[in-house]
Amino acid sequence: MAAVQSLDASRFGYLKKADIARLADAYRFSKAAHSGQKRQSGDPYISHPLAVAEILAGWHLDGQALMAALLHDVMEDTSVTKAEISETFGKPVAELVDGLSKLDKIEFQSAEDAQAENFRKMLLAMARDVRVILIKLADRLHNMRTLDAVPPAKRRRVALETMEIYAPIANRLGLNTLRHELQELAFAHLYPLRYRTLLKATKSARGNRREVVGKVEAAVKAKLGETGIAAVVSGREKHIYSIYRKMVEKHLSFSEVHDIYGLRVVVKDVATCYLALGTLHALYKPVPGKFKDYIAIPKANGYQSLHTALIGPYGVPMEVQIRTELMHHLAEAGVASHWMYKDDTVSLSDLQKNTHQWLQSLLEIQNQSGDPHEFLEHVKVDLFPDEVYVFTPAGKILSLPRGATAVDFAYQVHTDIGNRCVAAKVNGELVPLRTELRNGDRVEIITASHAKPNPAWLQYVRTGKARANIRHFLKTMQYDESAALGERLLEHALRGYGVALGDIDDVNWERVIRETVGRTKRELLADIGLGKQLPAVVARRLVMRADAEPKLVTKAASIVIRGTEGMAVQLATCCRPIPGDGIVGSMKKGQGLVVHSADCTAIERSRRNEPEQWIDVEWAPSPSRLYQTAINVMVANQRGVLAKVASEIAESGSNIDSITMEEDRAVYTTMLLVVEVQGRQHLARVMRALRRLPDVKKLSRVRE
Ligand code: MN
């Protein structure tokens, strides 16, 4: 097929003359920049940006957007710069082109990353200027229309991406006509055989029923006319992909899918919609449970209509949509109808507001989580709106995704309400917060001023807003807890120098903060609490002056074993004996006396085979000395568990010397802690304190 090779001004007739002239300039500029380039189909490259601009002209987009569409690939594929575009076509056009180029230019580590990251960038670009996304969608539509020319492997990837990312975005923006075409094309490329089979089945079913459908359409027109209702009645073709989804989701055979035939009735105002509905229900029996009032309660993307299903002649069911002309425009073009139908200001401004709010909430979620996967998880729920509608005590309607709970509702009302909710009433009855809400529920949230979000909520909330807010709160809280713990640990460590935390002057603080990674005192304290900095080390640095060595108030006693004066003594690091343990020692060349716990497994064999090497030794009393010993702690793999463990240890008057954690994401994780204790009794106290923690499942001293 030969591509259009010039700018057809008649397609842009809604623009001002001056705009059309500038468009022609942009066309020539783009054509020159892309000259010599060919598409995979063999067409000159310029045919693609031109087609994209024409799609956008169908939505009556403004001159800037159309120029950007013509230029959308020049920065990427040619040597043209943003500055050049800005100079020639103005800054707004350059910004749009730049936004589009950035969307394409991201480097990815994996296919999954690529998607999450791509998605995030796209939504953020959209939040800044929705025209960027409209151009991107038109770009994708043209690429999908010409996908046959692309090699099969790439075809699949593009089709999948269209299905998973572009179609949902089009849906969220209410661009239904575009969404349907994207879905049909993507489905046809992803499942060619299924598509062809269903296409054939639908065609023949329609052929068979043409007479019946015609009869119903005529009867409806006549009846509406009789009643004095002016209406445009038209047949509606159900999309192949919609039929397929219905078959898969409801486990239906093709013949069981009802709405292959549909009628659409467009009338002048809302009151007439309900009149028409009454008239149709009098003409044919309605299918029970099929009536939906999306006029009273619009879908999240602004869609409004009355839906009903009628039982026509010979029992053939038929879906009917009734809507006003304005609703019809919105249903077809969604957010793009802002440009298409500039007169319908009232309802359109509502849609704009709605879209704007949604985009704003995306930015909020983005600010709270930098991780693209987390972002994707948050947003996915919002993009696939299978919704329930519930009421606030004041009678305001809120829409939530299906499966949403009272907690989601609370966050939907206000972040503060969510953060402080403690209980909920649904239709006047007290229910657990995890209760799933149903259509029409009246929900009341009970808050308490000191209540806090619970990590367990993350297991059942459904909305991105609730999830992002809970995570955000927990992260902040964890940080606060860590800083408080760090302060306690540091205080304890400073006691060894006879110094209180308040005695440290700002100069010393600043020096130590500079030397360590932290930027602020709080950050340094949090690092200590999280185990990233050792309290003993930080304490030493804090009391140290630039000119003096630190003076220890209590110097560690050197004699730990009775009768070893003048002898080098080491406590073995395999079993880390502490006072109270039975101990044995062995003289090692160059190491002195190495002392093990009597039940150390590492020396079992040597004690059996060379008993003469081992001597029984005894602890010498040295009350101020602390001894290192190791314990294994198996804990539930929960957020903040380390902070809790560390805080119990500090409370028991012990220090943590080091922590080794299994890099395991299972339900339980094991930590190897080296702690400082005075002896067995002290260790027993520490272990008792740890056992009290519900997260601690198993606890043992390390003996080898
Ligand atoms: Mn393109």
C-alpha cells in the first residue's frame, strides 16, 4: 500500500489557517530529517509520523500536539536536537517531543524491569501533560495497525505490551474507541487462531440473527417514536476481544455469550434516558439483574450510560445502552473529547477534574515509592477498575476496586482517616477492618487519635493509595524507632567513658557525622539502631579529641583466667566462653593459652585423642569486664524485627557487637548475633528477654 506522501490540509480543517501553515512546516522539516529512512513495510518513514498526526486530528487535538506528532521520532532517529525544535517550532512543541523521546529512551535491565519502568515513566509524563500520552497512544495505534510488517518475535512483544500497558491506559482515560482497536489488534497478533475462529463464529451468528436484530431495531425505533422520544438508534457490534474475555472469565461457550448483539440509543438529556429505558422495558422483557445505572454512578474513567439486556423475539437476548449525546462523546473519546467537543464545557470539566485527580494521585504514589515495581503494583489495581460503589455516612459515593476493604475506604476518604482507623461500621454494624465492601454499603470509619497503621493491613488492602500510605508510614516509623534505639545504644556505649550523651559538644558531633556516612545526627543514630554503625566505635570517636587519645574510665581487666598472670590468654571464637561456663585451655605456640568452653564441639576430638594437651582452668573474678558470645536467633521475617531484637538486647544491658543475617526471604530468617555479656546469668537474662518477643521462634547459643 502506498503511503500518503503529503499533508492533506482537509484533515486538519478544524485548525486555524496559521496553524495549518505551521503544521506544513513541521511536516517538511520531519520529512527532510527522516529522508532516506524506511519503515519495515518499505514505506518512507515520514508516512508514520503523518499517520500519527492524522489519528490525533481525528480527536481535534491542537496545533502544538499535531506538530509534536509529526516530529515525534526526529530526536531519536536523526541528529535534530531539542534546541533546534524549540527554536523552529517553539518551546511547548519541543517539550512534547522531548517527553515522547524520553519515554522511548529508557535503558532496562530485564524485560520485567522494562515494563515496570516504562509504565512509570509513561504515567508520570501523562501527569505532566496528557497530550504526551495521547500522542504516544496514537503512535502505538499506528504501529499496531502496521504490525504485520514486523518480524514475528517482535510482533508478539509489541502486542503484549499493547495489551498490558497501552490498552489499560486508554481505558483509564476513557478513550474507548482507541482502547477497543488496540485490544482487537493485540489479540489478533497474540492469538491468531483464536481470533480467526471467533471472528468467523461472530460473523455467522450475526448473519443468522440479522433478521431478528433488524426487527428489534425497527420495533424500538417505532415504539420510541410513538412515545415522542427523539432518539438515534443504532446496532452495536461487540468486539471479538470482549467476547473472548467473557468466555474465559465466565467459562461460557460461544453460544452462551449474550451480548454479541447490541443496540445503542442516544437521546438528548438524562431525563429522556430513563424515559427511554421505561419504554424499552415495556416493549421487551428485561433480563433480571442486568440493569446497571452508570449515569447515577459513573465509572472511574467518567463513563456514563444506562445498561440493560432485553429478551427479544425467539428469546434472543440483546444488550442495550442508553445515553445522552454528551455521554456518547465521552464514552468514545474520553479525555480526548476535551479537544473534540469544546462546547460541552460543564461535564467535560468534571472529566478533566477527575482525570487530573487520578494523575495527581499517581504522582503522590510515585513520591512515596521510588521502586518501579512497587509503583506498578500500586497502579495496576487502579487501571483495571472492576469496581464497587459505597457510601460515606454523608451519602457521598466512592468507587473502590472490587475486593477493597474498610481500610481502603478509610484511605480513600482521607490519608489521616486511614492512618488512624481502628474499626469500621458497615450499614450500622461493627465489622473488622479487613471486611470486603459490597456495592451499596454505607461505611463509617471509627478513628482514634493515637492509632497507627498496622503492617498486617498490607495483606488485604486493594487500592494503591492505601498500600502506598501504609508503606510510607511504616518506613517513617521504622526510621524513628531505629533512631531512638540508636540513641539508647550510643548512650550505653558512652557510659563506658563516663560521658553522657548531652555532654558531647556540637564540634565533636559534626566531626563524627562528617567522618561517618550520616548527614544528620538523627541519621547517624538511625544507622546505629539499624546496626550499620557500631555504637562502641561511634562512642569512641565522639569522646576522642583531635589532640588526645580517649581515656577509658573502666579499662578492660586483662586477667580473666585464674593463675595466668603474665601469660597471653585468648578466648576461643568458636564457642566464645563466658564466665559461668565450664572451661578448658590449651597452650598453643605463639598464641598463649586458648580457652574454650568445656562443651565446645570444635575441640571434642582433640580432647579425646590428646587429653594431655588440655588443662582445666577457672575464671578469675573481673566484674567490669564484658565477654563476647554468640547466639542464633530464628525470627519471623518481618519488617522491623531486627530493631525489636536489638532493643531487647540493649534493654537487658548488653551490647550487640555484630550481626550476621541470612539473606533469605523465607517466612523465617536466622540471625547470628555476637553480644557482650558479663557472664552466663547475664546471657540468660538477655535470652529470656528475646524469648518474650512474639517474632522470635527459636533461640540458641552457638557452641562451635
Ligand atoms: Mn513512532
